[in-house]
Amino acid sequence: MKSDRKHKGEVAGSVHRVGIGDEIYGLIEKLYPICRSITGDGVRETLEIMREHIPLDIREVPSGTQVFDWVVPKEWNIRDAYVKNSRGKRIIDFQGHNLHVVSYSAPINRVVPLAELRDHLSSLPEHPAWIPYRTSYYNQTWGFCVSQKQLEQLTEKEYEVCIDSTLEEGSLTYAEYFLPGEMQDEVLIFTHLCHPSLCNDNLSGISVVAHLAKHLAALKRRYSYRFVFAPGTIGSITWLSENRTQLDQIKHGLVVALVGDDGPFTYKRSRRGDAEIDRAATHVLRHCGEEAKLLDFIPFGYDERQFCSPGINLPVGRLTRTPNGCYPEYHTSADDLAFVRPERLSESFIQCLKIFRVLEQNRYYENTNPMCEPQLGRRGLYRTTGGTDIPGRELALLWVLNMSDGEHSLLDVAELAGMDFDVICSAAGELLRAGLLSPVE
């Protein structure tokens, strides 16, 4: 998606590009084959491909670095892995699907009895054709993930097992993209990039956020925007530790993940519960044209729980479609390219933009003519024939005039009126041009 830098609309502007969902999906297709984990060359390869879209600042944090109560682990890389039968045939093959290896598996190359091999295998009996996704980041072991069908075909006494991996001193890799605005106050957008070939979780989040960054780079911005692509949990903890002196600049935040499936939008509120990002996301989703779900904060999920930990307590919510663990394909090989859909990716992209629009345009005004209603008709703002029900646009004008006392924001007005923020924002623009409002800084 090429940025049209000649066009300087606001973040509030609509998307003027055709096929944004196809473009987002195209990046997912390109990243899908890469084996990613919380560290390693798969993360670097992913970020280098993303650099074709946005100019990422890639950071490396050495293994052993203390980050709050955690330590950056050794770096894990894998070249190959397989299980061979007595005829030398690969019956479990990392080259066929990278989910076959438990992430962070220690190297092994020996013949093992079937009983021992079974102790290191994971499958999904309820979905016999699917491969599960499993990890062992902080407990050094080895393992394979197989379909139930593959597991049932293991009948020989011994198998050759090889995992050609390394666990060595290295670094944790994450990336940022910073877009300065008129203010130093920041909107933080975070998405995790540590999963291997899983499309909804979380190539959908990675690709949607990358395209949001590219889109916003071409527009006028009141806030500054900081996009962070990092491994889940240890990545956000590391980022917070590395940036702890700058956290007071973050006024709003959004974790984006799982945004390509057919489920309804789900917004999880920040720990504060009533932060402006919570209200903005709630408002947008209530007017998105489909039934959305709103969840209160719980200290479980994705990286919002790090940003909302009690000693940090940033106003960061989370936007997904179907939440983690709430759909059968979650953390399985069925979360593939057929599971995510361009139209859902496009809708997720647009809802994120609408949330940012509310944050950008949510201002306070004062009515410059507060003694009774000003005469809107002679200013060309009101219909000339009365006696009928008031149109929505004119009702929005009256709401904005009545509530513009310097103490109610436009989002306050929209919530009180039960009207879409865009309608209220448009009414405020008309009144401002007519000299009936003055902004409150």
C-alpha cells in the first residue's frame, strides 16, 4: 500500500484505498511460512520483511538482561527437526509444518524407544487432523506436536529423533515505529510477533498494525503514535523496562491481536476501566453495525496485562475478534491462511482507525452564545420549515450547543445523545465555522 503523502487528511478521514483487506492478507501470506518464537532469526526475518512497508527501528536486548522480575532468555534458533522410522522415512517433519516442534526445544539427535517418544508428543484427539502449537520457553526440554492420526500410526519399537536447534547467548529482538504528532502525548499500539505459522494469532495483528502505521504516516496527527512489534509477555516486559522513564507520555494504548476471523469484535477494557481509550473503543464498537462484546479487565490474556500491571497501570485496552482460547482453531494448524479473511481484516483496520479518530477529535468547546439557543436558521444551519420531527443532524447541533460548557468533551456529548461520534463531530465543525463554538485548550 503506497502512502499518498500529497493527501493530508486527518486521522479522522476515511480510507480512500481499494482492497486494503487484500493488502493486509498479502503480508500475512508472505510471513506465514516463517518459524518465529520469542527470540531468534525468525523474528528478525519477519521484521525485515515488514521494513518493506514501514521504516522500523529494530532493537536487540542481550540475553541475561534483567527486565523487572524477568531475565531475557537465551536465543533459540532451529534449522531442522524430524522423527524417522526404521526405513529412514520422516514421519514427523519440521519442514512440512513448523508447528511440529515444541518452540524452544533443546537439541537432540538419537534413537529413542516409542514409550519415551510418546512422553514428548502432543496431539489433539478431539481434532485428529490438526497439529497443536506448544511451547517450553523456560523449562528446557524437547518435544514434537503431531496430529492424532500421526500419533496412532506410531507402532515401531524405536525411532530416530533429531532436533537441530541451538540455545545460546544472543538477544531478544523487537521493533518500533514512531510517528510524531502535534503533541508529545502518545498513543501506543502493541502487537505480538512471537508465534510461528499461525495466521489469526497473530499474523493478523502484525499485518493490520503495520498497515495502520503506513496509513497514519500520511495523515495529519494531533497525537504522536508509537507502534511496537515484540514477542508476547517477555517482549512487552522488556519494552516497558527499557522505556520506563518515558511511560508518562503514553495517554492511550491499544493491544491488537486476533483480528482476522469471523467472530464479532471484542474489546477488553484497561485496568482503569474508564480510560478515554475504553470509552472511545466502546463507543465505536457500539456503532459498528454488528454486535460487539465488551469485557472488563482481568489479569490474563495478552500483553495488556503487562501494561496494566499495578506499578505501571497505563490506559491500554485490547481489541480482538474472537478472544484467545475461545475458538477451536486457536493454537492449532487450523489457524491457517484459510481461517483469516480479507474482509474481516479490512473491517478490523477500519475500526482501529475509527477509534483513533475519536481520540484525535475528542475536544472540549464552549458555546459562544449560551443564553438560550442561538438562531440557527439565519446562519443556514437549520431547516426553514418547522412542524416535523427534528432531523438527526439538527438534533446533533442542539446537543453540541447545549453541552459545550468547557466541561463536556465531544465523546461525552455523543454518549449522552446516543449518537455516533462522527455525527457529533461534524455538528461541532459546522458550529465552529459559524462562530458559535470556541475550542478549550
